[in-house]
Amino acid sequence: SSSVEPRPIRRLQESLINRIAAGEIIHRPASALKELLENSLDAGATSIRVIVKDGGMKLLQIQDNGCGIRKSDLPILAERFTTSKLSTFSDLSRIATYGFRGEALASISHVAHLSVITKTKSDTCAWKAYYLDGSLVEPKPGQTPDPKPCAGNDGTIINVQDLFYNTLTRLSSIRSTSEEYARILDVLTKYSVHNPKIAFLCKKAGSAAPDLSTPSDSEISHAIRLLYGHSIAKELINVKEDNDESESWSAESYFTNTNYQAKKMVFLLFINHRLVESPRMKRSLEAVYHTILPKGASPFVYLSLNIDPRAVDVNVHPTKREVHFLNEDAIIERVSDAIQQALAAQGKSRAFEYQV
Ligand code: ADP
Ligand code: MG
């Protein structure tokens, strides 16, 4: 028989449970940023500005010119499962696939100091509110926790300060603030390519020159040129697959031809406008290029897939960047084939050009 004595099971403190759960959603500054970006995009912003201090550990600020948040909604803004994006059960299959169903701001408030300045078009002034552990709190002891009137433009500013100040395990997993800043820039760069109509800016606090700046009303190919450089942009092939009604997906891709050879593959994958990872899709594209590029050479691929949200696997936890979807094999094969054919066609026309 066991030599271990059973020990009493105790319920963890609520605040600890919330913090652990939040840490599962917010892994690092870049994952917080991604959620805040999605919110600004959902709010219809055409301009998004990000300011970062210490790789986002000290401060991550995102300012948008979107619809703003109504003052009356501010008290419950950082509670779990409060959202303006879902009201009926049938919406759930549409939303549950990607959004955090009202969990992002709540999670952030459990692992950082969160404050919000927001103004809707019909507000006469902006409102500022502070949050801690899911609740609206007073900015200073003795003050009321109500939102305070302040000056501000239409739209929303979200400040995330002292990320993981209360979560030592997460804090200790962050090794370098410059690495975190690089991750933030990578997320922003990819969203900038996918949203060329929107002006993005990112800089370090106190620095005059932005590290990323894109114009509004641009095009995907221009954004790729600006952000990834001319050597990629001049070798791009664009393929669209608009499938008929009977199919529940469509795709658009920009990928380099055989003239471009990088050491590492650059792969931007958006599914239903959310940046995700699909190792299977990536492997399949690598295999396509493997047959036509010299050994050790890799391409640049931007791929935007739109799939009927009901066909995206909701069993995969929405916080996982890796996604699965119905007919995954078939879709991966069709996308890979289309890219292969376009590359082959380009190869042929090139060979023909050289012959004459
Ligand atoms: P979700 O995005 O899943 O609804 P969040 O916690 O990310 O959950 O946001 C909660 C709610 O706060 C959103 O539904 C939205 O109404 C509001 N919100 C958050 N960020 C913004 C923003 N930048 N502009 C306007 N509204 C916002
Ligand atoms: Mg959100």
C-alpha cells in the first residue's frame, strides 16, 4: 500500500485562480498587444499608434481612432465575459473560434495595471478609468472608482503597465526586453501587411523616430515593399482563390518566385483576419518550394484564408495560436497546388523568354 498519506484538498484563492488563468491567455507583451490590436480593428479604427517602454513590460500603450467605449459600459469593461460582440447563442459559433469572448481586458487587468481613456463621437469629453483584477478601481486611495472626465480625441487609449508585476513565473520567463520589443514589432508588421488601409505606428517611449510607420489607404503589395523590402516585393506573385458558394472558404496569397531566396521562411498566415500559426500549412508550402528552390533557400509567403467560422475547430482553445479547421487537408492541398502551379507557370514563361 502507498506510503503517501492523502493530504487535504484546498480551494485556491480566487485572485490566484484568476491570475493563473490570465497568464494562460497573456503570455507576454506581444500576446497582450495582439488582443488590443484586434479590439482596435473591431472598433473600426483607421489609425493605430503603439508606444512601448521596456519591451512592453513597463508600458504598452495602444491608441486608436475607433468608435470608443460608452461611459456607461466602463464599469464592467474589465469583467470576464463582458463583450459588445456577442449577444445570442447562435453568435457563439461565429465568435468563439477566435475572440476571447470578453476575456482579453479582464485577463490583462489580473496581470497588469490597466487604464483606459476613451471617447465616443457623441461624448463631449473623454473618460479615464483604472482597472485591477477585473474591477473598476479608484486611481488614488480615497477617490471614487468612477470614470473621470478628461481631454481626449475620439477613440480609445489603452495603457497596460507593469505587466506580470504579480505573476513571478511569467515575469521570470521574460528574458530580454529587446526580444519582447522585436516580437511586438513582428506582430504589428504582420497586421500592417494584412490591414493596408489602416495607418500603423510603433515607437519606443521617449524616442522621436518610429520603428514602424505605415500610411493609410495603401495596398498589401505596397505594405510588403515598405515593411519587408524591395527585394521581396519585386518578386511577388499574387493568387486569389474565390471559391463558389458551395465551398466555405476563399484564399488570397502573395508569395515570392524562385528569384528570391532567403535563409529562413517568412510566413504570414491570417485565418479570418486573425494572425495564427498552422505548422501543417507551413510544412506543405515548404514542400512546394523545396522542389524548386536550391537547398537551404526559403520563400516569403503571405496567406489570408477566410473560412466559414463554423468550420474552424472550436475544440482548440482560442488562446492557442495554432488552429485547426474542417477539411484542413483538402484546403491545404488546394492552396499549395495553386501556389505550385503559379510558380511553375512563371518558370515556364521565364524559360521561354530566355529562348527567344
Ligand atoms: P472581446 O473583444 O472578446 O469583446 P475584450 O475583453 O477584448 O473582449 O473587450 C471587451 C469589450 O471592450 C469589447 O467587446 C468592446 O466593446 C470594448 N473594447 C475593448 N477595446 C476597445 C477599443 N479599442 N475600442 C472600442 N471598444 C473596445
Ligand atoms: Mg477582444
